[in-house]
Amino acid sequence: MESERASLTVVGRAGTTSTEVLIVGETPKRYRIRALTRTRLGGRDRWLEAGEEALVPRAAVRQLVVPEEVRRGE
């Protein structure tokens, strides 16, 4: 699977946060993501540093639509 840009949304007590990540793999129920910046995950005080990978539920990830012109570099 080629890496795709996506948005990871985490719902917490203080509201929701969305962070841009890369999808680098998948299982039937989860995506394997790679953090582009320091990223908060669900749970108590759970963080990913830039470059680290983790499995997250598919419902928490929204794939970003990139126009074809941008993909080709025009």
C-alpha cells in the first residue's frame, strides 16, 4: 500500500483534535498510521512522536482527497 495523507480525529474531554498523518498499512479493522508531527492518541497521556507508527481504529481516520493536478506535480 502506498502512503496516503489522512486526518486522525481524537475525541477527548476537552473537545476534538485533528492531526494530519500518513496511512502506511491496514488490517480489517484498523489503519497503521505514521505521525507527521507530535500526535495525541486516545487513552490517558498517549502520544506519538513524529515518525512513530501505531494502529488506530478506521473510524478515527478520514482520508484526505488530493486533486489529481497536485499528485502529478503540475
